[in-house]
Amino acid sequence: MAAFIDDLVETMRCSPGGVGIAAPQVGMPRRIVVVDVSAHRRGSQEQNHGLLVLIQSEILAMAGKQIVARGA
């Protein structure tokens, strides 16, 4: 599994502007998501969580709403 996660991270980083990728996007029917939020936008110095690897994750609660443009 570690090798597959390494491949996911590499694939994500090779995609311009990519900040995340899920296993099903590369043909693997698993609940694995890799998200890299380590880059600071607009010079922000806010702390963040860096590289996240989520395995079998489950959303337990949601609050608020954010609308973003995809694929831009």
C-alpha cells in the first residue's frame, strides 16, 4: 500500500495546479485520497496541515459552504 500511496503523491505533483488525487481517479477502487495543502497562496503565512493521506476516511460533520471553480 505504501508504494501505491507514493505513486499517488507523485502523480498529484506531476499535475500542474493539482492539490489532490483519489485512488479511483487512477483506476484503483479504494478509499484513498492524497491532498497537499502545504503551498501558501498569496504570500499567506498561515499554518496548514501539509501533505494529508486519507485512508478509509469518513465525513462525520459538515458546516458552511465554499464554491470553487474546478479545472481552472
